[in-house]
Amino acid sequence: MFEDLSMGKLLVIFLVIVILFGSKKIPDLAQGLGKGIREFKKALKDVEDEVKKPAAGDNKSESKPENK
């Protein structure tokens, strides 16, 4: 996907971003992007942990045998 991006193309993209948002807004945008990525990774890890955790009723060794 990004294999055809040369240094010149990246420079043009960066200049367009600076023109659109201004140099003072770029750190705020980067900080917001970083927070968003961090929250996404945390949520993804939480979901993976929830999927890997066995369900509460699945463990048969915890169930008590019935006396008849």
C-alpha cells in the first residue's frame, strides 16, 4: 500500500497538512491521534482478554456432584 511513497511525495503530503491545519495545530492533532490509537489498543486487549478468559460456568471441576 505504501511501497510507492517516495520521500518527495511524503514531503508534499506534509506541506499540505501544514497548509491546511497550520503549524500550531499539528502537535494537537498528533496528540489526539496518539490518544486514539492508545485507547483502541487498550480496548482491543480488553476484548482479547475477555475472549481468552473461560466462562464462569464452563469449569466442571467447580460444580458440586448431586447426591441422590
